[in-house]
Amino acid sequence: MIRDILSPGEKVHVIHRRHFESEAHRHFVGTVDVYEGGVARVTGHVFTVDTMTFQFIRRPELRTRIISASSGEVLINVLPPAVELDKIVYKIESKAVRVTDGSDWHLDISEVTWR
């Protein structure tokens, strides 16, 4: 039985909504440290788009973010426990964007405009 929307230790992929076409794409992949009252403290890595190559790049520094699950500003995908966050990469396949850790698992984010 799930007691909370998010639980400590869960792995998440977060897409920040863009309000303008010129805004940067901001994604975050990490592990929930704490979740309380609709707000999560998550530690992980930021992914941004290189505007020259349109490739997602993982920022090397580890970050901790406070994310409101109810703000409407983010889309939160809960990842399977077996996903290896340190191996996450973005692949473009026939104009489809997929997040994968190199295993059989992938998350298709093609419905989110990335360009």
C-alpha cells in the first residue's frame, strides 16, 4: 500500500514546464530524500539541452532541489527501483526522445516538446 505520493528512496525524473519557447529545457533526475505536504527534497543531477547540438547534457555537480509536486510547474515521473541514475542518458531515435540507463528500460518523453 502506498502511503504517500512520493517516498524516500524513490527515483524520479522531473521535467520543468517551459512558459516560453525560448526558455531552456530543464530536467532533473534524482532520489527523493524527504517528501512532506506535497513538497519533495530530491538529490540528483540537472540535465540541460545544448542548443548547438540539441543533445541533453548531464551537469556533473550533485544538487539538492526542493520540488513542489502540486505546483503544476513540473512533471514528475517515478522511475523503477532498478534504474541506475548514474547511467542515465538521453537518446534521440527517429525524432523520439528517450531517457535510458542503457538497460532494457527507457522512458519515452516524446510527448514533451524538446526543440
